[in-house]
Amino acid sequence: MSSCIPRLPSFESLEVDFLFSHHVLEHVDDLCEIVRDFARRVRPGG
């Protein structure tokens, strides 16, 4: 996926990379929370 993004050997691109992955990780966290909530509804007391 990240192969579409051109790699520039500069500090700025590293910073953007970091912010981007941090942003993605936050969404993954939300997704895990949603999945856990769904699992609780499907299997109460699980």
C-alpha cells in the first residue's frame, strides 16, 4: 500500500510518515473497539 507513496529521504517525509501511521493506528484502535463491542453483543457474557 505504501509503495504508492514516493519515498523522499528527508526529515519532512519521515514526519508525514509518522503522522500518517499514527492516524491509521488510531483508526485501527477504533475498529478493534467496534469489533469487541460487536462480539459482546453476539456472545453476551463472553
